[in-house]
Amino acid sequence: MQDPLSQDISELGAALGRGDLTSEQLTQAYLLRIAAHDQQGAGINAITWLCDDALAQASKLDQERALGLLRGPLHGIPIVVKDNIDLAGLATTAGSVLLREHLPARDARVLRRLRQAGVIVLGKTNMSEFACSNGRYGYGSLAGLTLNPYNRARNAAGSSSGSGAAVAAGFAAAALGTDTFGSVRAPACVAGLAGLRPTLGLVPLDGVLPLALSFDTMGPLARCVRDVALLLRGMVCAVPGGERDEYLQALDPQALRGRRIGVVTDFPGEDEEVQAVMRQALDRMRDLGATLVPVRLPAPAATLHPLLLAPLADAEWPAQLDDYLKKSIGAAPASMAQLLDAGTAWSAACPSRAVNPRTLASMRRALDAALEQTAAQRAGAQASLAGFRSALTHRMRQDDLAALVFPTLSCPASPRYDRPDPSYVEYPGNPYAALYVASAAGLPEITVPAGMARAGVPIGLSFLGAPHDEACLLGLAYAFEQATGARYTPLPDAWADVIAGGSS
């Protein structure tokens, strides 16, 4: 049998439909794979919690399939979700030991929709603590550091580190992450996946631990663009199959032909390998019939984070987090102030698994900012964001651009925070800088694999589109993906591991 743990959702759905395997067998295979390579074997450390009822979920969906009751293309497909997304019966920790007793009363609304569409939830994934990487990408005081399956000397980016690493390592068919300032797109990029940040507000965030609701989104990470489209459809639609068929209809290998694509000159990539991959990608788009137009972004594109994003996030974070924590039915801290006190005490007592000190400092700064920043200052910052969004969308309309394109990260995956890698070339800029554009403008962006660095880690390319133009964006990314075939598997012995585990 072809390795099902390296197959995409459509391939798995076809195998399930033919009876080549059952959802229960597939779920068991993923669980065996996790047992072989999460805490042991490769030691990816991507999973924080597993659902005790995963096999029961699968069995129920198999019974429905046997009766001819199919919920759609996601029926019986196992996924994992980031540990800041509520899943009833499991703690929502956001990667922090401080929230190990934070229990939600119900699933997040998106998970309720996906379950209705037939998804199996295997468990929850590790992440940068509180969705704040602060130099420690993929580290949290609860579970420690997630590693990049392609090169364990490099990080898995953040903050949806475990979600990206889990799919790349063959632990699930796909994953959900959250994205405030790049937290879906960067992990997808360094894990060789497709990852989407939807238009702000498209996907409901009920039951998601917030960082800053002016920028927070939730998005899918998967092996291919079609899988991203299937998951987004389930996340957006309350009735499976009832709407958003345009996401799938847009998946045309000719979608780039005749389209004008803006090449963002502000963010060409700093690393020479990234620049080379970008040149090759642009050549391929020309071959596919796209017209490439150099574009300079409106100010302050290069300094969005310090000027606009960080101050607003600091001012929003405490009250929004407090509101979320108060809904817990567990015994966890109920406010950021309590978290800060608990985190300081925990870190002093357990320095080997301390809360990132820069994250604690961020909490102190946010608590101060929430008190000091006036309503007028916040309104001014929001007005500046609105002005940037308007200028950017106007530029795209004026130049008749279907999308903007740029390297997802300006450099390949950087070394893990706790161990230097002499092979890594460091540059002065922020490798995430281009990702802040979609965050500030509230626009959709998708990253797809475009090449490979010498260090063995993937390099990604991003398409950024107009508001609520996810269908167009998915089509462009799909056309590029189909033409390049840049799809990688870091641990190709997945099925052999499962067979060995199942027979022992």
C-alpha cells in the first residue's frame, strides 16, 4: 500500500471511499507515528495532548460511511489543532504550564463546524508560549521546544510551530493554527506546507485564546493548496457543502495565465538562497502566462511592527486575554496579572522549563500600555492601520493586480534558540517583516513551497490578495504549486514505522 501518512486529503478520501483503509485504521496509524517520533525517535515534540476518543470518533465515522452517510470530503480525516484553540475535555494551555488547569466548557466554533464536516481531532499541538515567540520559536514552558522535522538544528518557526511540524512529520493529515503576525505562514513555510491566513474576520474566533483581536486569525496548514481549500471551506461554512464551493472551483492549473502579479520590491529576501528561489519562481510564473509588475508598498510597510502593530497589540492583549480566561471552568489564573505573578514564581522554581523571560517582559509592558495608552491614541493607531489598508488595496486595484508576491520569510529557518548552527548565515533584518503587511491590512495570504535551502529546510513563496478574495488566491497558489511540484517529505519512512509499530 502507498504510504497513507504522506498522502493529501483528497488521496486519503479516495482510499477511504474505495475501502482500501478505514478512518479507524488511519487514525491508529497516525497515533503510532506520533508514538514513534514525537517524544521518541526523531523527537519532534509537536504534540501536547492526544484525544482519548480519537479512535471512537473514527469508528463512528466509519459506521456512517458504511451506511452511505457521507458528510463531505473531510469525512473521517484526522487533523491536529494548535493548543490555543478550545477543545472540550482537554486543557487549552497556549503552550504554558501556567494554564495546565485551564479547561474550556466547549469546543471552539470552528472545531464544531469541522467536526460536523466529518473531521477527526487527534489532539493539540505545541506552540510558542501564549503565541509570543520572542526569540524562542516553538518553545513553551509546558512541553518544551518543537523541532523542525527537516533539520532538527533549525526551528519550526512560530507560533503555530507544532501544527506545522506535526503535518510535516506525518502525525496528521492537516492542522489548524492561529496567525496574528505570521504564526500560520512562517511555520508552514519552514515545514514545506501550504498555509493560509484568511481575511480578518472571515473565520470565527470564538473559543480561541487571543493575542490581539485587531489582528488575530485562524488558518489551515496542509500538504497542498487543495487541502487548504477543503479545510477553509469547512471552517467558514456552518453547513458542510452548503457554500464556498468557489474555493474548490478556483483550483485551476491555468489560473496564473493572463493575471497581473505584483512583485513586492520592498521584500526581495535577504538570503542569497531565498533570492535565487524567488527568481526561479518568478520565471515559472512568467512561463505560466502571468504578467509581473514591480510594486513598491505604501509607507510604513517596512516598519509596521514597531510603529503600529506592537503598540496596538500591547494595549489590547491584557483585557482580551482576561475576558477569555474568565470563561474557564478550571482552576487556572484568571487574568494576565495573575499569569505574570505565577510565571515569575514558576520560572524561579523551574529554570530548566521557565516561561520565556521576554514573554514575561512583554506582559509587563502590555499591562503598562493598557493603562497608559489613551483612547485617542488607540483611535489614532487604528486610523493609521485603516489608512495603510486603504492605500494598499487602492494600489492593487489601480494596477489591476490579482495578488502580490514575495518570499514568505527573507531567510531559511533559523537555528533553534538553545543551540547555535554555524552553517546559518545571519542578517540584520527581521525575517518576518513581509508577513506584517497582511496582518496590518487584514488581507488574505497563502504560502506555498518554492524550493529548498542547502540546510535541507524548505523555502516558501507568498501570494497576498484583496479582501475576501481567498478563491482567487487559492487558484493562483494552486497553479504555481502544480507547475513547480515543490512538495517535500522530511521523514519518508513513516509507513514503515507504523507497520513495525503495529506488529510489535
